[in-house]
Amino acid sequence: MSFQATPSQTVGPYYALGLEPLYRTEIAPASAIGERVQVSGTVFDGNGIPVSDAVIEIWQADADGIYAHRDDPRSDAHDPAFQGWGRVPTDAQGRFSFITIKPGRVPGLKGTTQAPHLVALVFMRGLLRAAPTRIYFSDEATNPEDPILALVPAERRRTLIANTTGPAQYTWDVHMQGETETVFFSY
């Protein structure tokens, strides 16, 4: 019996073959309604080394907080120019960057409303499954009202916040392990 990893036991590096045709750094076309923003950052492994072959998959609502999905009861009113989904690869230095629109607030559980956020899935070599997380915006006044963000210990919330670096520009890094590990969710 061999205990060596095979392609069926790990996400990469073979996943690139299936994901590359879906890569795009412009998630929101120019015709999409809403404030266009750029989110940039770096994916780091547990040793703090940039990951050159990671992929960030983004899922989000449109500017009115409506998902382009049949399970959203308001999907008929969704901005038809905006799909709300994309896959962004890291470069040789582990960096990524994408342009999208800032999403609107979406309904939460028990009548709550969530702050504007992006759902992000991190794919990289060595993972058996994608690592799900969220990206919130540092300049959003509604972050303290978000029921999901409130579940995260206060000292760890910063790992989910994209910080403003300029007009409509944010930076958000992913740390897979270590003292500054990004908060990942399981669902």
C-alpha cells in the first residue's frame, strides 16, 4: 500500500486544467450597475510564503443585494449585466487582483441583514476542499450589524476585512495558517 498523494486526493496542481478557462479578473463588466471597486492581495501558505498557483473564487450579490440565482426570491430583479461570480488566479508572486462592484446588503437569518460582502473560496495545492471565507469592506458602516461577522471573535475579524488603499481600491490578504490565519468557514 502506498501513502503517496494522487491527483484524486488533492486539489492541485492538476486543478488548473479545469479552472483556467473560467479565470477572469473583471468580475463586473463596465455595464454592471454599482460602484466599481478593485480588490488586490496575496495568498500566503502556513510558512508565510506566497502561493503562486492559488485561485480565489468569488460569489456575490449585485449592487441591490440580489443574487443571480434561482434560490434568491428576488432574482427576477437582478441586474442582468452582472453574474456575480468569477475565478481569479494568483501570479508567480502569489498576488491576485480583480474588479467587481460593491454588493448591496443581503438578507440574513431570522430577519437580519448582512453587511456588503463577497464570498470567497480559496483553492490551492494540498487542499482536499476549497477553503471558504468572506471579504468585507473596511469603510462599511454596517459591518458591526452583520450577524456572520459578529460570530467571529473580535480579534480575528480583521482577517475578513479588505482595507481601503485608495478611491475604490482595497487590499485583502489570505493567510492559510499561522498567527494571522484568515478566518475560514465550514458549511
